[in-house]
Amino acid sequence: MIFNNLASYFKKQVEPKEWPVLIWSFLYFVFLLTGYFILRPIREEMGVTAGPENYGWLFLSTFIVMLLLQPVYGRIVSRYSRKQFIPLVYGFFGVLIFLLWLAFNLIGKESVVLARVFFVFVSVYNLFIVSIFWSFMADVYNKEQGKRLFGVIAAGGSTGGIMGGLITSQLVYLTGTINLLLISLFFLILCIFAVFKVRKFAIESEVNKEAPLGGSPVEGMKLMLGSKFLQQIAIMTVISVIIGSIFYYLQGQYVSQFYPERDQRTFVFANINTATNFLTLFFQLILTPFLLQKFKVHQILGIYPTMMILALLLFGFMPVLYVVLGAITLQRSGAYGIMKPPADWLFTGLPDNIKYKFKNFLDTVVYRGGDVFAQLVFVKTVVTFSKDLRILAIIGACLCVIWLWNAITVGKLAAKEFEKYASVT
């Protein structure tokens, strides 16, 4: 029965001539996120090696590197089409992964300096590879195809996330943490192969494949300053980042305390990622579509902050390891599976300049700047005045109450914005 339903669904959604490019697009995303989710638990482990108290400086370094690379990246994409430069970008990152593996083996696997460098590298790597992927998909498929096929392709990302976590947890004790970099590199090479396959099929696309990426952070900031709605979205993003940073700090403190060995920590982080991706997939495929059909957007936006209030209060009463690990799994899966779909939906009824220019500003400056503020200012200030991590959790719960009001406000303002722009058009 289930297989018949799936067959019927794909028959309606996918035209026969689209299958080859869809399969390769799906595999492309699987390979890409499998490789990344092999690196991610290693990054988390490197963060613990560098010291949870240094998270703020690591995120500040990531933010600075990102700002330095943005103009270079912008110049590249303005001169070359994505089908030309994507294999080169992935090849460049592949060389860096190999050089980092080599450096760890030559300088020392316990090097704190290399751990910090690796943490920043993977953080920047994540920003670019996913952005590049979806930009390329926008060139390969037209708008009508995207509505039908992007959900299937996105499932490839969740599949890759699960595979990456499982590969890491199963192999880390066999290969050691550092040698997992070579396995991630293997999947990046598969990615490059998939890019060439997708590029070959994309020749017939009606979309202008040569179009450069758009969106200026400065222009996005101007749009935000002139709109109460966009300001509330920015506030919602910053509070979300702060709450995520609280859980991230708690995770680092507890994992470093209970798991002294590097491979143990990598194993734990890999299992967290696997559980997160399974739960995210459940939210994306079953819970959130149901919520979007049955409830108003402001009600749905209020669910995730409410969950975080309960999770932080639970830690306040039971500050134990498994509460922290369970809470951060819920926080990450809820962020991608419950909060992100309606948050992205907010932009569907807005003009293109807001969709691209403000969204770019939101995803780079606001989000990454929020990371820096959260770890370097907010968390650091709280833990400096009180070593009791329950205080950090209680303050986070109070902030979530503000976030809940903010999220509901965003949803209600969105309805007004949609009406305004619909009347203009």
C-alpha cells in the first residue's frame, strides 16, 4: 500500500524526461551532506578541544573569514556561471580538507591551533556549499519544476545527513577521528562527479544558467531599517541564534566533562546529528505539512519557542547529561523541521528585492553576527557572573518568552504584508 502510494505520488510529480536529472540532483545532495555530516561531529569535537570557553572567538573568526570571502566569492560568480565554477570551488575545498588531514598527521592530532583552524574552516565550508547547491538547482530547474521537485531533492539532504552521522559513528573507533576527513573527501569527489552529470542534463533548461547570484547585504540592511516586519524577522533570527548558542555551550561543557577521549566525543556528536536528522525528517515530511494546513502561520511560529521554554526549564530542574543531549537534538531538529519551513514561507508573498537582498543580509550578517554576539557577549557574560549553568538556562527561558511574543507578531505582520503587496500587484 505504501509503495503504491509512493509510486502514484512520483508519477504525478515527476515527468519521464525529468527522472535522470532528478536522480543525479538527489544523489548530488546526498553526497554533499554525507560528506559535511562526517565533518560536522569532528568540528564539534574540535570545538571542545579548543575549549567551550573559546566558542565566542571561534565564531568571531568564522564571521570575519566569511566577510573577507564574500567579495571574492561575489567577484567569481559575477564573472563565471555556476556550472563553470562549482567544480572548481568543490575541488578547492577538497584540497583544503586533504591539507588539514596532512597537517594533523604532521604537526600533531591534539594540536589546539589546528583544532581552531578546522572549526572555522568547516563553519565557512558549510555556509558556501549549501548556498551554492541551491543556487545551482535554481539554474537547473524552472519555477514550475522547482515546486514539484525541490521537496524530493531536499529529502536527499536529510538522507545524506543521516548517512554521514551513521558512517561517522560506525567508523570513528576503527579509523580514528582525523582519518574520517579522507572519507568526507571521497564524498566530495563524488559530488564533483554528480555536478558534471547534472550540468550535462541542465543544458536544455529554459532558465538562464549564466545568471550570477544576487543580493547585497548593505541593500538588505536598508530594507530592514525601513520595515517593522523585517526588523521583527531579524529579532526573531537573533533570539533563535542565542537560544541555539546556549544549548551549544551546554553541550560542549557536558560532553567535555563526561567524554574525555576525542573518538568518544566524535561518536557522541555523530549520534546527536543522526538523531537530529531523523527527527528533522519526521517534522518536515509529517508534522509541519499538517500544521501548515491546519493552523495559521503565527500559531505555528509560536510552537518552537514554546518547546525551547520547556526544554530550558527542564534543564533548570534536571541539569544532567542526557537532558542536555536530548534538548540539543530537539533544538536543532525543531529549528530546521518546525521553525524554518514557516519562516521561509514568510518570504513567498514578498517582492524579489526582499526575497534576495534582505534574505542574504539575514542569512549572513544577522545570523553569523548573532552567533558572535551570542557566544562572545551573551553567554560569556552570564557564565562570568554565575558558574551555575542552570542560571544560563533560566535566563534563556525568559528570553524565549520574548521570542514567543516576537514570533507571533511576525506571523500577524506577515498577513498584513501579503495583503499590502497583493493590492499593489
